[in-house]
Amino acid sequence: MTTATVSLSADEARRIALRAQGFLGAPDRKGGVRGVLRHLGAVQLDTISVLARSHELIPYARLGAVGRPAVEASYWSGNHAFEYWSHAACILPIEEWPHFAFRRRARRDRGYRWHILAEKERSTKAVLDRLRADGPLTSTELGGAKNGGEWFEWSETKIAVEWLLDIGEVVCTERRGWKRVYDLPERAVPDALLHDDLSDTECLRRLVALAGQSLGLGTRGDIADYHRLKNDQFDAVIADSGLIPVEVEGWGKPAWADPAALATAPRGRHRTTLLSPFDSLIWERPRTERIFGFTHRLEAYVPKPKRIHGYFAMPLLAGGLLQGRVDPGREGSTLVARQLSLTTPAAARPMAEALREAAAWVGCDEIRVDRAANAQEAAAVTAELAAL
């Protein structure tokens, strides 16, 4: 018996997506940062730090002003998480270790990463021997990460340990500062999880289901992109994933939803916050445009004269909509809105609220608006800041 496809309005789909990502309803303060990680399934890492690094901004956006040391401790203590390639380089819940066996196998079968390792057998053996004897260790402690020169000119040791990370013979469950700490899986991964026994199909089925739960609903492209699966991998397992077909007003594409996301209507308070450009709510630009009617692009790697919204423009989420963006910076104890823009004049108040909360979180007691889309927007946000 075929189940009828569920039809959803664009507004219903938007609210389902917001709730699934932790932005609608009461935040799970009891679960804290680890609860956010498990709810999302993946938190992307990036080297850029403006207000804070992106992996800190993700729980902040959902929970509010969680202490930054507490964020780091939640990720990097007690072997609750590991780093691996998901949507990009991500922090992942440790219980998902078995479900990335398909990717470890694929990388092992390929035989190399993008850096070619001339003396692979000798170099990898040396790394493993050091970790067995002295680990856990950073790449510096293993012998140095670079040969000098540009950032990408890795040392032989760094290439070897990253290759071992790719194939699962080394794991990272901790960082010291911003340095990965490498260890042997048998020391860092709980025994019950330390296996690559699952078939590719079992792994893919789990990751498609997990992405559907984390997104609430999505198209094939949305769901496959969450853990960077290929479309044919999605196609092979969607029928057995537990996700159900839905039609969404205006999407014009087939979509699937987590049944739990459809069980109750999304209700509750909307979070007002600034989003990291690497937040999973807005990872995929076509999805962001489809759900929110909002086009956003990270311009950190765009030449400065060609930037429109700034180096690290952070979208403003308020009332369940993306209502503007701001490129923040810090000068001592002042948070500087280097550039901001609003989608509507009514967004001045939530922009001021989001800036005030972010400033307090990072220890700034002053806020200054340097530049806006026009003088009226700058004046409006400045006035709202003064009124708070």
C-alpha cells in the first residue's frame, strides 16, 4: 500500500527546518553543547576567527552565551566527539564513528590524499610507532607540521598522519589550542564502536536518515550535501532510510522529511542571533534561497575590492527569517559592525539585540557601527543599540 505524499506550505517547511536545526522552541540547555552536536550530527570546523571560531558560534547561536571554555571542553574532553570529513572537516559525535567506515574504506582504496607521500610505508610506520610509545601527540610533537614556506607545504610527517586520519588508523578526539591531537583509535574510540563492520549501504542509510533528521526535510541535493554524499549514494538508500516523501509549495523538486518532524506542528519562540557562514542551517546556498529567499555567500576568499557584504558577514536570524547581515570585528573591548545591511527597516531592533548579545558573549562592552547599506540603516541600528 502506497502512502500518500504529504503536502506542506512554504511556511510550514521553513518552520520545520528551523525547529530541526534548533532555532525554534525552547533550547536544550540540559543537553548543552554536546546535545547540540548530537542534534545536528556535525559541526563544521574552520580556521577563521572573528567573534570566535565557527565551531563555537554554532552552539552559541542556539543556546545563547555559553561560556567559550565550556564549549571547547564539551567538544574536546571525555572522548565524546571525533574529527573527520563529513560536510567538510567536522566535529562528529563519537557514536557515528562506525558510520564513516565507507569513507575510510574509499580513501584507503584510493591510496593517497591530495598530498603525495613518497615514502608512505616508512613515514606512516614512524608516526604509528611514536603514537604507540608517546601518544597522544600533535603534529609539532610528532616532528613538525611544515617544511617552511607556504601553509600548504606540509612536512612528510604531517602528510603521513593526515593520511592515517583519513583511513582511520589515527583519530583526533582532542585539540590543544587550535592543534589537532592525534591518537590511536583503540585508545580513543570506545570498544563497542571501534569497528568498520558496517557495509557501505548500512553507513549510507544511516547518514541519509541522520541528515534528514538534522534538516527536518530536504531535497535530494539538500540531504546528500549534509554529509557530502553523492546523488547515486542517496538514491541507493533513500527508500529504506525511514524518510518519507513530501511536496513543498514552491520548491519544484521532490523532497523527503523525517517523520518525527511532521508529527507535531513546530511552535515556540524564535531565536534572534547572528549565524556563522558555516552554520548548517545555511550550508547550502540553493536551500537557503529556497527556504528563506535570502542569498548569502562567504566573501572571506573574495578579493577585498569585490566584496559586497564583507569578509565574514554573518546573517541575522530573527522571527524565523533571515533579516540582514553584519560583518563584525573587534577593536579592544569594542565590537565593530564594519558593515551591515537589513532586509527591512523593522530589522534594526533585532540586529541591535543580536549585536548586544554577541558583544557581551565575547567580552566587549561597546558597539560601533562603521558602515551600513545606507545612512538610515546605520542611524536606526545605532539608535536601537542606545535604547537597549
